[in-house]
Amino acid sequence: MVRKSRGLRRRVASLRERLQHHNHRYYVLDDPEISDAEYDRLLRELQELEALHPELVTADSPTQRVGATPVAAFGEVRHTLPMLSLANAFDDQEVADFDRRVRDRLEVSEVEYVAEAKLDGLAVSVRYEAGVLVQASTRGDGTRGEDVTQNVRTIRAVPLRLLGKKIPRVLDVRGEVYMTTAAFERLNSSQRERGAKVFANPRNAAAGGLRQLDPRVTASRSLAMFAYGVGESAGFRLPGTQSELLAKLGEWGLPVSPERAVVTAVEGCLEFYRDLNARRHQLGYDVDGVVYKVNSREAQLRLGQVARAPRWALAHKFPAQEQTTTVIGIDVQVGRTGALTPVARLEPVKVGGVTVTNATLHNQAEIERKDVRVGDTVVVRRAGDVIPEVVRVIPQRRPPKTRPYRLPKKCPVCGAEALRPEGQAVTRCTGGLFCPAQRRQSIRHFASRRALDIEGLGVKLIEQLVAGDRVRTVADLYRLDAQTLAALERMGEKSAENLINALEKSKTVSLSRLLYALGIPDVGEATAHSLASSLGSLDAIESADEEALQRVPDVGPVVAREVVAFFSQPHNLEVISELRKLLRIVDPEVVSTGARLAGKTFVLTGSLESMPRDEAKSRLEGLGAKVASSVSKKTNYVVAGSEPGSKLDKAKALEIEILDEEAFRRLIGAA
Ligand code: IVH
């Protein structure tokens, strides 16, 4: 009996350790070693054992992330060391002034700094005692914050127990809770669909998520965190520099932004700033600037602080992502699925360095919620690759005699009735594929880079082909001949021939790309990939019912319903049966055995001259490789373009093979 229970304890401890390890690989290093299914199996086993033996449950067990009981209100937490804020700089001169002040005070001629991405979220303090997460709090007024322990525990990237053997007795980790752009988009589109509150930006959404009284709601918001410093600590000698401190936090299993580097003097700071500013929209999360911190901790202590901000750090802000401008008109666009999208035509305005002339208003419900009218002064926001949107109206600046806007009752392209079903936010044209707009969009999507990648089939050309009734469905594309094409406007013999070749090349296509290309509502690249690799063939997907589809990872009831609906439309089946005759569809098993780079992990840094980063990524994935976002011992190759970031240094330190652009092109067969 005693022996049995010792074995049981050992099994529970081993499961916890393994789950903690794999959680760290997945959420912090972005480099998993096992499949999701395998992880789930381990977690389920632990859950079962804990259910049978509740006395074995501990607070830091991976099963205990989401407590089931909502709190009535947040308690108050007094920070043992205050949570400071930062002085801001808005131009290069202010950075130079800061550096001069630091040099003067330290009486040195040159200073070493750490430049870090300034994450746009909310500051939190997470307290570990003997390595176990015991409390988490918001910044509040810097001295007192709110107790958000239950909510921070739901953030998968935050370890419930620190990794490693040498751990401080007390460690207050300071960091930023944020939401990735992808999670933000997902959240807002589901909120929009349900007619619920839509968030203005990822920061507000993260704040809303963290301040939920019910931790189950927080858990559903997929928040993330990056650690950037330490408050109180005891029982450990902290490293002598900020850069080593960040590395140490990483070793303890905490997520630390890879966007950081040790730099010297103003030039080094500004170089980092310019590089990050150029790449800020590719990071996948919002950063609103760069923080420069004097690297030496001893120097930091000598510099001290003024008011509530340290003299040894400075926030250099990026140009704002929000601006105000006026609405000169509202146009209506018709999408691939017939959705009518109102788009505000704007007085051109520069937002974050790019001129914006249009911004989406999403749908009728959103227009009503924000009450956007022609003539209004509005706040527009542009973030990442996301389409600029109207965030809100400034009511004080509304001119007299404006009228509320209503979407038209007929499709502006084909004249068919436009309907908004009860309880739905979106108004749709009922013209189906008779509507030229829907046809154009579905062909555009089919030919796009991540779908069939038909080079040379641009928007203008598609418009001509649809208008002339030469192409009614995507299958018709493969019946075009060079003569017909050459006779079109702005097409010569050469470009006609190129297009025919591109069409020919696109005929061999992986199942997952084809699925994505079909434009089934709610089936993006990831879902298409998941469907293809789980079900294996177009036949299997076509004949799967909702129940079978929901067994596929990532596929919920909504997607399952859309897939079944898509494959039950006679028109779609007709097109698919034609495509089967025209294309060579490569099923997933075949793709992976032929994959030259299967099992290899790549990390990309800097920019490539000859292709955008997402193309490099999809090419690698097409060859079976995995592309990770940070360098670790598991990385096989680092591809370094121009102006590489700190990943290159890390790769060198770990002696990982580094490929320049030319070597990379040769490897993928693009040279
Ligand atoms: S250091 C003593 N580092 O910016 C220094 N802050 O404007 C305190 N922030 O409240 C902050 N990224 O929420 C630091 N890499 C970073 C940061 C960062 C974002 C936030 C933090 C702070 C605010 C100050």
C-alpha cells in the first residue's frame, strides 16, 4: 500500500515536470517537442490521478491554471518596491539629451545600454516564493495595485513554478501582459459576430481580459506576457547587468521578448530603434517604442530616480498608430462570400508613417454602434497588416445636418437583394456567383500567393476576365489560352505566355492549399492544414459529417457547419469535380515523405531582398521544415537577411549554422 502510493506520487511528480517542460517549450520557446495530442494525453492522465487522489493536488500543478470560482472584487496588493514609470522621448534629439545626462552623471565618455521592445500592454508584478507563483498584481498607482493572481495564472506562458535548481527565495518579476494581434483579431471578430463589445486595440482587450472577475473568461482571451525586470528579490545574487538579468529570467522559464540587444551610445540605440520600427508590424504584437536601459546595475543604482521614473531608463516612442481625420464618403465593397462591407473614404492622413485613405467600418451593426456619418471627424487606427479601421467618432466635431448611415438594400454591384439575417451582424448580397463582385473576389483568393499562387493573375486582369464572361468559375481559368489572353487590355504575348505557364505550374497543389483556396467561410490556412493532415484526402473531407469534422484539431462547431454547408452546394460540387480533372492534388502523406527539409527547424532574422518573410516561411514549410520565432538549441538553421536582430547573436553563441540569403535560396531551390 505504502509502496503503491510512493509510486503514485512519483508518477504525479513526473507528469507535472514533463507537462511543465512541454508547456515552456510550447508557450515560451515556441518550439514544441511533442504533439498537442500527446500533451493532452499527459494532462488527462494527471487530471485523472488528481481526481482520484485530491490530496495530491498542489497549487503549481499544471491542472490548476484555471480556478473555477469567480471573485466578487479584486483585493489590494501593496508593492514591496514601487512599480516605476518611464520618461518618454519622441525624437532623436531627446535620446541624445538623455545619453548626455547619463554620461555626465556617471562621468564616462560612453555608455552601454540594453535596448528592448516597449510592449504595449499592462504592467504586472508576479511574485514567486521558493519558485512557486504566489501572487500577481497590476501596477495600479505604482504603490498599490489589484490582486489578479487567479487571472495571471491562466496565462500559459507564465510558469506556475520557476525552472532550474538555483532559484531565489523571493522574486517579484516585472513584466507586461499583452494580447497578440492574431488573438485580438479573433476576439473582436467573435465579439462582432455575437453583437458584443468590440475592443479598440489589443491593449484594451488585454486590460479587459486581465480585469475579469471570472478567471475562466480571462483564460479564454489567450493573453501573453513578457518579463522585463525584477522588483523585490531575496536569497539570490542578481546578475550585474540588465542583459544578464533578462537571460536569467529566460532560464527560469519566464517569457522574455527576443527583441532586445546590448548597444553602445546614442548611435547604437537609434539603430535598434530604426530596425524595430521597420519590423514592428511583423512581430505579431503591438510595441509602442523602444526602452533604453543602462546595462550596468551598479550604474543604475548610482543614477537613482526622479519622481516616479528611473534616471537610467528612457522610453523612445514610435509614431502613433491612431490619428484623426474626416470621413468624405462611405463606399460599399462586396466580398467573396457576398458580405457587404462599408468602407470610409477619408481625408488622407499619415498613420505610423503610412498614408491612409480608406478605413473599414466592418458592418451595419458597427456603424450603428459607433454612429459614423459622412462629414464626421474620426479616430482611425492602423496596426500591423490589419486593415485600417475607424475606432470612434469625435462627436464634438460633427458638422450640422449629418444623417445616420444605412447600408443599401440592394447589392451595389449586381443589384440582387442584400439581406441581414436575424441576429447576425453581416449583410450579404444574395446574388451568389452570379454577382461579379463575388466571382472576382473568389478568383482573386484562389489565385493568391498562399492559395494556388498564380503569378501574373492580377486584380485588373481578373476584372476583365469576369466582365467579359470568359471566366465564371475558378475552373475556367485552366481553359484560357494564350491567344485569348494576349488580346486583352494591357496584355502582351509575353505576359500571356507567362500566365499560361504560371497556371500550368499551379496545377500541382497540396490538398491544404487547395482547401484554403476554395474559400470556405472560416477556413483559413491553419484550419485547412489541419483538415488536410487529419483527414488525408479531398474525398474524406467532402464526405465527413459535422461530428467527424469536429474531431479534427482546431475545428469547432462553426467551422464544421461551414464545411458541410460548402460541400452540400451543388454549384460548389460542380466546380470541385472539374478541378479534380484539371489539377494534381497532392495529399499530405505524399507531401511529407517528399519533403526535403522535414524535421528541420529554421529561424528567420533580418529582411531578405528577394522575398517577403511570409513567403520565405511558406516555402520552408512547403518543404516540410518548421519555422520558429526564436533561436534555441533545437534550431538547425538561422537565415540572416540584412540588418539581422539579436537572433543572429544567439545563433552564433549556440553555434548554429547561419545561412545568408544566397545560401538560403540555394537550399530551397530558388537560386
Ligand atoms: S521598464 C523601471 N521595460 O512601459 C522601469 N517597461 O511607460 C520600469 N513597458 O509601466 C519599466 N515594455 O508597463 C520597461 N521593456 C520594457 C517595457 C516596459 C513595456 C511598459 C511598462 C511601464 C511602461 C512605462
